[in-house]
Amino acid sequence: MTLYKVLKDGRSAHGGDYTWDVPTGDAPGAWTQHVARPVICNRGYHLTTDPMRWPVVGMQVFEAEGEGLADERGDKRVFECARLVRPAPEMIPDYWHRVERFVTEEIPAVPWYQPDGDPDPAWKLVTAPTLNAARAAARAAARAAAGAAARAAARDAAWAAARAAARAAAWAAARAAAGAAARAAERKWQTKRLMEYVEGRRS
């Protein structure tokens, strides 16, 4: 299994800034210092089996090797120490070189915010004062709409509260009237029975 390291300007390009000893000629680079208890994506020297999963503009790819494998996840391996064996530019596909040229050469060459000829007569020029006035009008309209909505909501809430209060008062009055009528009927019945009892005693 061949392992690789992706660098930029000789330094780690993903989650670190370690400066590697880059191979010169046929000699590999020097071994890195030892790191105790490496943890993948946290601590240690990370190598990959698939360098194009970690592209970066200006990337350099080196074949690499490590010692003291501590962990692996997908295409990544983390080691206690590692070194670069040789440059591996063949691992960078042509499409990525085109991407890099587009980013580093073509985009900077675009004349951003610079006139490129006479304006089209069909264009409508919006000046700063007009634009500011439009923004102010939009803010005023938004405030008015918000105020109208708030007033409508308050009015609806007030009507709902009034209806609820009226219903509660009507029920309370009905209960009170029913109670009073019941109590009056009970008193009338008790009075009638008392009179009947008195009449019975007299006879």
C-alpha cells in the first residue's frame, strides 16, 4: 500500500503547519520527530492513500512512509513519525491543474468593477440618492405594515377578550338568577308545608 502526503510550499496543508524535509534528488527526506500516542485528526503525522481527497490550490504530493502506525480511518493513517520519500506529481490530475490556473490566473485577470465600454442604452441607471430613497421608502412601508398588523392583532385580541368576558358574565348572571329562583321556590314550598302543618294542628 502506497502512502502520500499533501503539502503546500513544503508545509502541512490540512489542520497543521508543520514544515517537512522535502526530498532532493534520489534521497528521501529526513524522518520527523517522534510523537507519542498519536490520535487521528488530532495529533501525529497523517498520511493518505488517496491524495486527491485533500486537494488545495498549489498542492504538492509526495510519496511517504511512516513508522509507529497508531490509527487509521478511511484513506487516512496516523503515525508516530514519518518522512517524504519522493515527489509524486503524477498523482495530481490534469483537471486540478486547470482549476489552479483558473483560480490563480484567470480570476485575478478579470477587470472587476472596471468599465468595459459604453453603457447599453437599455440599462437603467440607479443613483445612490435614488437607491437610498427606495430603501427608506421600503423601510417606511415595512414599518407601516408592521404597525397595521399589530393594531389589527390588538383589536382582534380586544374583541376576543370582550366576547369572552361577556360570555362569562352572562353565564354568571344566569347561574345567579337560576340560584335565586331555586331558593325562592324552595322557601315558598317550605312556607306552604309549614302552613299546612299549622292548619293540620288546628284541626
